[in-house]
Amino acid sequence: MAKSRRLWGGRFKCKPAASAEAFGASLAVDRRLARFDVEGSLAQALMLEKAGLVSAEEGRAIRAGLESIRAELSAGRFRFEPSDEDIHTAVERRLYELAGPAAGKLHTGRSRNDQIALDERLYLRDLLARLDAALKELQKSLLAWARRYPRVIMPAFTHLQHAQVILFAHWCLAYLEMFQRDRDRLAEAGRRVNISPLGAAAGAGSSLPLDPEFTAGQLGFAGVFANSLDAVSDRDCLVEVLADLALAAAHLSRLSEELVLWSTSEFGYLQLDPRYCTGSSALPQKQNPDIPELVRGKTGAVFGALVSLLTTLKGLPLSYNRDLQEDKAPFFAAADSVLASISILGEMLPKSRLNPEAMERAAGSGYTTAIDLAEFLVTRGLPFREAHGLVGGVVLYCQEQGKRLEELTLKELKSFSRLFNASALQALTPRESVRRRRSPGSTAPDQVAARLKYWAGKLA
Ligand code: ARG
């Protein structure tokens, strides 16, 4: 076993208690930051060389060592030692093994405080790119699903009661718009992620001629911190991204809830691909919608992570406090589960089969065209409030007669108002109801078709 290379032993006469060391260790959580730690160190090494703080020869040795570590990491050959307290220790320990004493110069003008802040931002940048790509795939799946069933109609629900008639494609587009807002929010957060904290050192900056602009440029950041104290203690971008993830998770959960509902025999709108379902160990007939249930179920932990992080921050004095180490585990868990949820829904959705007959049947039940009848009266000059009351009477009549609205005769309609004519009768079928929509952003077939076309172009 390699000998322990604690980064901070000098002022201690004793070794840490094994229990304290174990309690403080973070490698199990922060080892996923390894490649970002190396990336940041490569920029740091170049900067030190440029500033004359390491010689060209030392700089070369450090960078060659870091490159080897990078290769070991990506090949899965990097060996973590039980004595590595955290990812920074692991990388520096290995660098000593590879580059010798020059390794001791890498941490010049740097602290783990700005180092971890940097690693987190590099990780976030990578995460945001992956989230955006996954959300885009999910949007494409919704688009593909909508285009597979362009004419299918269904009820629009309010209060989970049949309300009006819509195109299934309109429902798909609702989620597509939602996930676009999630992408926009994450991109917006990304602008604030993209600021380098490297060079803030332990919190007050350095007496050495560091060049934070240079390292920021090397690492592709758009800007550099303005205040070193803020730079090492700021975890806003983790909070922001997590808040955006929480909202995205809420959206995923709402979508999942509809998939679960639609797969019930009560609804019968949907048959999930059996490859994404499970059976029951007890009930031989079951095919359960586990994937959307799990997506829905994982949402709580994502919300919890947000509250956890905010609570960690709320009592902290400036600047760095070790409490901040606790930001990672909940964040990583939340990010992993949202990313996995987005991916699996995107994969599963277009493979799910609709039952258009059931949806169409449902679209026509529950007097979903009552509003069309009222709006017909409005076009004949009746104030909407009066039309509403009058059509309420028609619905009551239908209920008593056990009739659907479209089964009414013209004679029956006319007994409610002389304004009704044959065209009013026509307005009562579910398909006609959709066809007659015309307001912007509505389920009108031409509006929906235009929006599908817009998204096909945008997501191509
Ligand atoms: N593991 C620490 C964290 O995640 C790294 C920074 C440690 N800094 C320190 N002064 N002990 O926050």
C-alpha cells in the first residue's frame, strides 16, 4: 500500500484518529470529479509555468504526469488508495509517483477550496450538456409519438373530468413545450456556471503572480470570479441547477402519472411496451407500469436534495466551510436520477401503443362539446353568460334522457332556443369540435400541424 500523503500534516504532532479520518473522507463521493480535477490541474500547471512559478522542465514533468493520470482514468486503470482522503489527494499522490518532486509545485497559489469549486463547475458544465441532449431526445420522442397518431382525438381534462376535445398531438406538444422551458432554464443557469473560481486560492487570493484569466481561458470559461471570498464559498450554481432539475423532475412525474393512468383498464388509452413493464410475483395476470411509477417515485428525493443543499448553505459564514463537502452526494444522486428518468422515458414513449378507439370514445363522452354549443350561440349574438346557462339546461336534459349531445335532434335543440339550426347540430360531434377550433395555440388541427412542423425543424 502506498504511503499516505496527507496534504496538510505539517502543523500536527499526531496522526488523525482513524474514525475522524473515515468520517471526513470524501473519495467515495468525489471520485467522479477525477477527470475534471485533472483538467483543472493541467490549466493550473500551464499558468504556473507562464508565471515563472515552475520551470519549463518542471512544468513538462507535471503535465506529462497529469496526462498519464488522465489516460489511466479513462482506461479505468487509475488505482485509488484507501489512504486517499479525497479526489485532490488521490491525483496529487499519483502525480508524485509519476513526476517526482516537481509534483509538489502544482498546488502553488491554489487551495482545495478553489480547486473543488472549479471541479464542481467543470462537472456542471458537462452535466448540463448531457441533460440538454437527453431532454432534446425526449422532445424528439414526443414529436415522433404525435406524428404517429396525427388524427387521434381524446378528452382534455380539467379536475380530471372530461372538459373538451383535443388532438393527442396537442397533448404531446404540451409536454414538449414544458421540456423546452426546462432546457432554457438549464441553459440560463449554465451562463452563471461558466465562471472560473480558480485563483481565489484559500479565499483571500495569493501574494504570487497568479493569472486567473489565463486558467479560465484555458478551461473555456466565459469569465472569472470577481471576489475571492465569494468564489470559494459560492454554491449558487449547484442550487440553481438543482432547482431546475427539481422542476424538470416534477414535469417528468406529471407525464409519468398520465402514463400510469392511461395504462389502467379504466382508461385503456395506452399499452406500454412490455419490455418496460414487470409482472407480479403473486398475481399471474399483472403487467405493471413500473418505469413511469419509478420516475414519479424518484421525484421526492430530487426535491429533498434541493432542500438539503439550501439547508447546508443557510447558516454558513464566509467563506469555505467543510459543511460544503456535503453538497455533492445529494446533488449527484439527484442529477443521476433525473438524467436516467429523462433517458428512459424518451426511449420508452414512442414504443408505447395508443388505443385510438378508446380515446375517441372517451372524447365523445362527458358532454365535451357543450362549450361548442354555447359558442355557436355566441356567434348568433347571445351573450356568453346566457348561452352558458342555456346549454347547461341542454346538458341536464341529455342526462335525464340518457343521450349524448350529438344524439339530439334539431327539434329538441330548437326547443331550447330558436337560434339553433342545422349547423349547431354539426358542432356537437367531437371531431367537428376539434376542427372548429381557431384561436392561436389551440388544438385546431392547422395550429397543431404548424407547431409540429416548427418543432421538427427546431429539433432536427
Ligand atoms: N472535500 C472538500 C469539499 O468537498 C474539498 C475542499 C476541502 N478543503 C478544505 N479546506 N478541507 O468541499
